[in-house]
Amino acid sequence: MSTLQDTIAKKFFDSLKEIKEVEPHVVAQLQALLDAGGKPKVDDLVKIFTSPPDQEAK
């Protein structure tokens, strides 16, 4: 059984994937960052949204 947080996150990422302006690599990296747990750092978010599609944020 999934938690309320999991349900909300799934709906958020499903909606985000439907937006043409958001690159698929951004969605995947953002999902990986949030799945890792903890509080995301601003620097990590900046890397995700500013990196070219062929680079992975770390």
C-alpha cells in the first residue's frame, strides 16, 4: 500500500511528464533526487534545471 506522499508524488510526476516544455531528462533526474529521500539542496535543483540533456545531475 502506498502512502499519501507516494500518491501525491506519482500524480505530480505524471502531470509533469505531460508538459511539453519540461524535458524528460529533467523529470527523471528530479524524480531520482526526490526518491533518494531527504531534503533536496538548492544546488542540486539548479543543476537539474540548467544541465544539458546529455549530462546527469549529481
